[in-house]
Amino acid sequence: MHGALRAIPVGLVAGLCAAVLAYHLIGDVSAASALADGIRAHEPPVVGWPGALLAAAGLAGCGTAVVRGWALASPVVLCVLAGLLVGWAGRVMTAASIGANIGGGLMLLIGLPLSGILVLAAVVTALVIARRSQRDARMSKPDPSATAM
């Protein structure tokens, strides 16, 4: 498998780890007055420290894969940005505060499609880089008929 094609699964894992880590590090963004009134439409899933540490280890492993050259950086970075956006959207959509319905709706209409576009751009970038490197490898091979005189 070419290094550019390895960037696709590495990027998807890095994006998932970034989403879990962002969700955990942002924390609950509910207003204190809403929590005191008992307003909670949806209880967000609990991502404890073990899950956050596992996500950080996964993100570090994906970073190591990029640094060592096992995968290309640009598709992985695009997937990490998409993961950060998904983690942030998760926290905004599960907030219990006045105006959270507006923020959640905006995240559903703008944030999540944007993250999908980022992942699609990462896959297309990896495929284009793989295609170009295959074409360059074919073009750089010497022609045996040109030297046989």
C-alpha cells in the first residue's frame, strides 16, 4: 500500500481520537443556572479520563506515523480538523442552556457537513497524491529500447 493510501485509515483514526479528546477537554458547556433549574434534555455520554488518555495515545500514534513517513500529513491534518469540529459540535449540541437549540442547529447545518467535506477532501487528497506518485514512478523508469544500440 502506498504511503498516501495509508494516510486514509491513519487520518480516520486520528480524527476519531481528536473528536473524543476535544469532547472531553471542552467539558460541559451548560450554563450553571440551567443545571440548577434541572434543565437537561439530553445527558451527554460520559467520556472519562481513561477514554481521553486512550484517545490522546491514539492521536500521538497517528502523529508518529506521519512523522516517520508512514502516512502523508495533509490528509491526516484534514481529518484531525474534522474530528475537532465534531467534538466541539457534540459539546454544543448537548449543552443545557438558553440558546443551545440555536447553536445545536447551526452545528447540525454547518459544522457537521463541513467536517464531512473535510474528510472527503482528505480522501481525495490522498488518492490524488497516490496517483501522482504512481505516474511519476512510471515516467522516471528508463526506456530500455532507447539505450540498446
